Amino acid sequence: MVVAVAAILQLSFIDTITGQVGLGYEIETISAVIIGGTKLSGGEGTMAGTLIGAAVMGVLRNGLVLLAQLSK
């Protein structure tokens, strides 16, 4: 279900979908989950924590882009 929503959102941004669209986002995704409070040893966390972690990652990415330290 979540993959379907992500595919629809991706299609609305770039007008095409391929199997290679999400490559390179693994580290950011794992980082967002860890920042959100999921335990690495047990893998227990909350959806709200993960969403907060993703928001923090987005703020960090935007801040670095604004500081010209990271290209889009």
C-alpha cells in the first residue's frame, strides 16, 4: 500500500516511473528510522518516530542545500 502511494507521488513529480527510481535512498531511509528512535538491536520503533526522523532528515537536507554544501 505504501509503495503504491509512493509510486503515485513519484509519477506526479516526474511523469514516469522506472524500477530504478528509489536507488540511493537506502542510507537516508535507515538514518531517518534510527533518528526516529528505532532500536538497532531489536528493530522496535513507532510510526510517529519514523515520521519525525524523516522530517529531521528533510530539514537537514534542505539546510545543507541552502548552505551550498550538498547538491540536489
